[in-house]
Amino acid sequence: MEVRINVSRQQVEKVFGLEEYWCHCVAWSSSGTTKSQKAYIRIAYLRKNFEQEPLAKEVSLEQGIVLPCRPPEGIPPAEVEWLRNEDLVDPSLDPNVYITREHSLVVRQARLADTANYTCVAKNIVARRRSASAAVIVYVDGSWSPWSKWSACGLDCTHWRSRECSDPAPRNGGEECQGADLDTRNCTSDLCVHTASGPEDVALYVGLIAVAVCLVLLLLVLILIYCRKKEGLDSDVADSSILTSGFQPVSIKPSKADNPHLLTIQPDLSTTTTTYQGSLCPRQDGPSPKFQLTNGHLLSPLGGGRHTLHHSSPTSEAEDFVSRLSTQNYFRSLPRGTSNMAYGTFNFLGGRLMIPNTGISLLIPPDAIPRGKIYEIYLTLHKPEDVRLPLAGCQTLLSPIVSCGPPGVLLTRPVILAMDHCGEPSPDSWSLRLKKQSCEGSWEDVLHLGEEAPSHLYYCQLEASACYIFTEQLGRFALVGEALSVAATKRLKLLLFAPVACTSLEYNIRVYCLHDTHDALKEVVQLEKQLGGQLIQEPRVLHFKDSYHNLRLSIHDVPSSLWKSKLLVSYQEIPFYHIWNGTQQYLHCTFTLERVSPSTSDLACKVWVWQVEGDGQSFSINFNITKDTRFAELLALESEGGVPALVGPSAFKIPFLIRQKIITSLDPPCSRGADWRTLAQKLHLDSHLSFFASKPSPTAMILNLWEARHFPSGNLSQLAAAVAGLGQPDTGLFTVSEAEC
């Protein structure tokens, strides 16, 4: 007799949406078919990953503690309990502790005994899951004990008293007491015997006076030297320290670039004065600063929180001014730091900042900076763990977090910030938003891609792997995506690193899972160089789907007679949320292989990578290793030029005079269509016509975007052919002599 259980197809397809259903047991025999009564079946499961895990905290004594916990999805819903140092927390036995309906653990008033490791445990009828432990430290700041009684009066006409930092003493890293533990003062008692000053006292006083006079003279000499040096310093640059107040500090490394092209066009050194107020980040403890900025040289402080830029004679010093601007750097106020930064000093001629090998750049077009103004501008790449970027729901970070500043400077034309992204753009799968951090530290959505209006302060040209952001306000930016369906995918890059030579009994193979962006690749390559690792296979691209399934990695075909894996399980997993969130760096798995015998030298195996039930790609990475094998460097980072800052005409592919002729010719509307609209169509930018038309010079916007997309490897002849194909009547309009260039 054969027995089967029949379940409807609709019930199977919706199994994860149902908690229970009915089925029949059907039996076949020679005498016929027998159908049982309905059987009651319940579906039960509990996912692995917590939706929210508790975080470590340091709190002061008697302060409240809240440890959030959102258990994994499950059927039936998981019950939650808390462990303190592996002991069950029972609110009925401790009135100072209770568990909320949202499963958060609350301690009303922290005690020293509450210092422990707390773990959230979720369980139902099928499984039991533990969160990562959160260390809670309850610290006590030190406090002084009462002063002791004054001591007896001494021969020096003083007496003293003392106190100790013991009421209470600092505990668990609490702050020490502030102030002195010993106090002395002159006696007022009759027991103190005053004696007349002798020759020794007179000599002491004379010596002290002489030392004081010498110090005053030395101070005056130093001030005089400083003033003379200050007069000799070049002061053509507006000190941006007044502009960076209220913005989080960054650190940058100066570049030394010689740009003689700045000598081709003289700057405007007129003496018009403008007042700047209101758009800078205000300090929290006072009113918004106001600055009086005049076109010129030295930024000197004035009363009432005002600053003025003074100028020198434009007639006598114009050539020397431009020469020194093109060959020197003046960054007296900007912070300095890591290699993930670039900065430069720019005027109305514009320029470009680049962070090499990251795909991040900032284009400052000509006339974006008002004539007569000179700005110190910086570009910074931040590590995601150093910046708190809140993500809600299905949102994920798709680009690096980039700052350009200082915030609040006046720009008359949009600059273009270029950076990579790892999303697969699709209006049906993604909702993409540009986020900007405000001066107060909160993040705001400043642009919803696909719904931008020409009047907006921000605009974005989104391409397959990069985005170009037009903005007239500098600040900190990030591109965030929200998945609209499970078809939304992120491009991940898989890299396999191993030691350069196989000379020990163990061999570690590290497989990294990164965003497919240049900055993530650069960071891992630098890290592996420090660890002595080397890329041993070409990087692979994996399309990771929003399916809530983890990424699984395993190693196969290891010759068991020569090598054995030290991994106790058949595979390793990287949790879905760790990858999808996008804020965790260096995600990787390590496979450790051990030689069976010391004479073993050869190794050949495969590493398989796939998303569990994700309907995505799965593939293997093959490699072979022999004794003392050294792998050629397969990864060569593309060089973006050795100069992070380019100032003036040298920063652009299009010569300045040719650019001006193109703008003058194509900006006016043409009845035959030979204007900027046709140029946009030829360059496949016709979807942005409304944005270009909203600007004073649409042609300038098109050329700026072309510069941002094609520097430094752009084909200028192709652009020339597109312009020449517009059919302008003056055939020599777009040609200049070699001397003019």
C-alpha cells in the first residue's frame, strides 16, 4: 500500500505567509483509494538574523539603561528573554529591571552590579537564536571628601588642609576629581612670628624682578619677528577658518602642483565689496556670524565678529599674483590628514580636485567662484563606520560618503561632484535619493532621482556605475537606495587574496565581498599589502539581490591526501543585512588549510560563492598553488594622475578660449536647430534639457558635465566633431592659434 500526503499548490506557494493549513492523507491499494480525514499542519520557522541587536553602552551611576532587541522573523513569533553574564534576567525578582512589549531591556537606575554582558535570546518551538553580547559598563565619577581641619601654623606663616578623591572614588573608568587635594594659606593666628626681611630676601626679590624684565623683553622681540614674517607672507587667499566653523573637522594632505597655465588670463582684482551672511553653519552658542568680504588679499579680524579682505594694487601686482597662485599652496586654516583627501586654492578660473584611485572628483567650472574671490576647497572620502548615516526600512548605502567644503561659500555656478555607486539603476526596482548632512548633523533627502525639478539646488546625472551631482551648496553627500521589489540588485566585487608564497604548514585564503566601487577596492588592496597578501584571481562581479538571503562561501576539491581544511563546517556565510546595509567595510571569509605532511607543497582547489535561494549568480573561483609560487599582480589600480588638485585651464580638456567661443555660439536659440539642444542630443544628454535651460548658460552646463565625465581620458576630437556637425556658418569659430591656447 502506498501512502501520500496531498497539499494544494497554492498552499505550498504561500507556505511562508501561512501559519497553518489542512491536508488529506490518501492511500492506494488493490481494493481502491481511501482518503483520510483532514490533518492539521502548522508551519514553524525562525530566521537567523536579528532585526536589531543590543549595543554596548557606558552609563553613569543611577542613569537609565535601554537595550533594544528586535528578534528574527518567525512563525510562531519568537519569545524573548535576556541573559546577564549568561544568567537569566527575571524582572519579577528585580524591580529595577523590566522588559517592554518591544522586547527592550530597561534598567531604571544603573548600579555597579549592572556592569555585565547582556544577550538577547529569541526562541520558538523550532529554534533558539542568540544576539551578539552587549557590554554595559556602569562607571562612577570621583568626588572629593570634606576638607580636613587646618594644620598648625608653621614657621613660614602658612598652614594647610587636605582632602581625598574618595567620596566616592572613581570606578570603571569614571573621571578623576578635578582640582587640588592640598590647600595652603597664610596664618592669621598670633602664633605666627613675623621676622624682618634680611639681605637674603632683598636679593631674592631683585632676582625675580630681573627675570621678569628679561621675559618681557624676549616676548616683545618674538612679537616683532612674528609681525615682520606675517607681512612677508603672501595673503592672496581668504582664510576659510571663518567658513568652516560649525562643520565637522576633516584632515587633508596638501598637493604641490605647478600650473603655469594660470598666466594666460589675468584675474579680476577690482575692489568691489560684498557682504556675506546667513548661509554659513551657525554656532550653537551664539548668533549667526556675519562676514564682510572684499576682493583682495589679507583676511584680518575686525571688531564685532567681522572680517575684511584687503587688496593691493591690481595694476602693479596682477601678474605676480597669478604666478604665485599657480605655484604655491596656502592652507593656513584647513585641517590636514589622511590620503583620502584633496584640497586646493581656486579663483574664478576654476579647477578640479581628485582623490586618486577612488573615482571621486570635484569639478569647479570657470566662473563658479565669483571674480575677485579665492577659496580654499577640500574633498574628503569618509569611512562608513566613522559617519553615522541612519538608514530606514529597505534603504542601503550605494555610494561612498563624500564631503566637499567649506560649507556656506558663495558659488555662482553649480560644481559637479562625481562618485561611484554599486546599484543597478532601474526605476521599477529602486527609489534613489541623494542625502546631505546638515550643519546640525542630521541627514536630509535633498534630491529624489527621477523627480527633480530644474529649480532645485541639486541635480544628478546617473549612469551605470557613477553619478554626477550638480550642486551650488557644498557639504557631505551620500547616494542611498530603497528597494521597491526583490529584483533590486547591488553589484558586489569578490576578491580572493592569499599570501605571496606558500612556505608554512598553514595557508589562509581570504575572500572579500565589497561594493563594486573604486574606493572600496583601494581600501582592501592597501589593507592586504600590510598583511602580506596578494590578489590571486581576477575580481568577479556578483549581482546581490534584495531577497533577505545570506551569501554563502565554501571550498571544494581540496586534495585530502595533501591538505585538510580547518573549518569545522562545510561552508561560511556573510549575513544578508551586513552586505545590504552597505556601512560595513572589509566583509570577508577566511579559509585556513593545513598541510597533512611537511613535504606537501602543491595546492589546487575551488572556492564557490552564491546567494542562498537568491536566484542570483553562483560561480567558482579556481586557483593553483605550488611551493614558492609567486603570483603576478593581477590588480593594477587605474591611475588618475599624480596631482590631486589642478587649478585653472590645466584642469580642463577643453581650452578656455575655445570653450568661450562654443558657449557664445550655441547659447542663443537657432531656428535651424544648430544650438545647445542639438549638442545635448549628440552627447546623449537630451533627457536633461529642462535643467540645462534653467541655467544662464545651458552650453556651459553641457561642457561642464562632459569635462566631469571624460577627464583625463576624454576624446576631445569626438567633442570637436559633435560641435562641428551642428552646421554653424562660421567654420573657423572653434579653432584658435597655438599661441592662444
